[in-house]
Amino acid sequence: MNNAQQPTPPVIGPGWAAPVSEPEPPAAKPVKGWVAVVVSVLLGALMGVVAVLWQGWSTVLTSPAVIVLPWGALLGVLAVFFTAVAWGLRAARRWVPGVIGLVAFAVLALVSLDQHNLLIAPMDARYFQVAPGAVWSAFVVTGGVVVATLAALLIVARHVPAPRAQR
């Protein structure tokens, strides 16, 4: 037999206190609908401008025929993605990444409509012969914003519960 002393259970009575547990942090409340819309549109416009500027500024052509690294376009796409996920989770609304991505894509489309554009190269065979890095960068940022928006929508939908049906 073991002669070690067994701990005695606490006695409930005067002076006895229940064990104190750590308080749970308060759950983040979803932001109001109109605030989510306004901030989403503003963030989408800002990220669209950021994506356009980064893709045009940071296209690196390491060798004319070997490798084109459109790392600025990738940075712009990542900016759209992380902004959409962060604001979508903070706002606790599933549609927020879609609005951000749609507005960012609209900014890209608006900038690319100008015929004498210096910010984004037209996706044309003539320009590909002259400046392949700029055209690849335009392809990456345009397709990347679409992919980033879809990925952000999936991530936010997975972490934000669906709204309950109103009766």
C-alpha cells in the first residue's frame, strides 16, 4: 500500500470559493452593413490602385528571352487577397471579399481603357513583341485579382458563419 497522503477534496462551506477560470475574450461584433459596404469599396479602390502601380513599377525583365518576373504584379495580387481576407473576417460578412475584388478589378479595367496608357500594358501581340515583361505583368495582375478574390471568398466563407434566415 502507498502511505503517501492523498489530497483531501475541498469542502463546500463558508470561505470556499469556486475555482476562477480565465474570462473568455469577447467575440468581435460584426460591423454594420453600410460601414462594411463603404469600407469595402474604399479598400477595393485603394488595392486596385496599389495593384496597378506595383505591377507597372516592379516588372523585372531578367533576360529578354529567358525569364520574366512580374513580382510587382504578384505583390499587388497579394495585397488584394490579404486585404479582402482581413476585412472580410473583421467585418464578419461573407460578401466583403467579393466587393473588394470587384472594385479592384474595376479599377484595373478603368485604367486599361485609356489608349495612351502608361500604367498598364495592353494585352496585345504587338506589345508582347516590344515589352513582354509589361504584358506578362498585366496578365498576372488581371488574372491574379480574380483568383485572389475567389480564394478570399472561400476562406472568409469558411470562417464566418452563414447569416440566419429572418422570419
